[in-house]
Amino acid sequence: MRDNLVLITGCSGGGKSSLLDRLRARGHRVVEEPGRRVVRTEQAQGGSALPWIDLAAFLRRALALAQSDLDDVRDATDFVFFDRGVIDAASGLAELTGTPVLDDVAAASLYRREVFIAPPWPEIFARDSERRHGFDDALGEYRRLAETLPRLGYTVIALPKTAPEARADFVLSMLKR
């Protein structure tokens, strides 16, 4: 486990990216969500590894990218904040295929023990060109992560439904404890 690698996950459209923008503005290193990067690449290249075309291929690419992201920061000593990560993609792929993708012991040591989770927040949920699924799908994603993370030994800390700046204060204060 790397105490400086902080996973921010949870419900799609729950304000994770806004929070991470504030952390980045404060000088922290932030790793952008693998899924959004996969979608942009596939759309630019006319590819089919998109969640609305080939979900399994999309999740495999997101998983590979998330694993590469971890390799890229292996020497970091300051906090690195991840907008989603290996566990998100691996748990989605395992649910889709019915086959575990990661060893639970290995998955339990990828990030800091405390994981921040964005709860469902329908008032701010919005679809866009990269997020075409609806709120019900986002709820399913949230439930899967809320069950998977504790099973892997992570302590799940719910993000408050507050402005991004206040959320950044909350995360940093929790990390200092």
C-alpha cells in the first residue's frame, strides 16, 4: 500500500472531477480518469472500445491505463490523487464477465487505505459526450464500488455534498489525521 496514492471514486456525476480540479489548483498531482481518456481516444480514432458499443473492451483499456498510471507515479513521494483507478475498471469488468480480474490481496495494496467516494448526487448529475449513461447506471456503479472497496480492506469515506473548494478542504483535512 502506498499512503500517498489517494483514490477518489464513486458515483458518475458526483463531483469528483470538480474536486480534483481544486486539488490540482492547490498544487497537487492529479491523474485524470482513465475511462474518459479511453473514450476521447476511441472517439478521435473512430474506435469501438466505448462503453455504449463494447463495454468489455472499454473496461479492459481503462484497466490497462489505470495500471499504467500507477506505474507512472511509483516514485512519487507527495500525494497523488486518482480520479478513479484500477479498482473501478476491474470491478466493472468482473461484474460484466462474472470472472475476477484482480487478486483481492493485490488490489488491497494499490492505494492509500482511506478511499474517498462521491455519493449519488442527482442535482448535479449530467450527461455529456463522454458520459452517455443515465443516473440509474451511475447508481449501480456506486453500489458496486461501495461493496467492493470495504471487501478489499479499504476504509470508505463519503465526500460531503458541498462546493468543490470545501470538498478539497475536507479531503486534505482527512489525510492529515
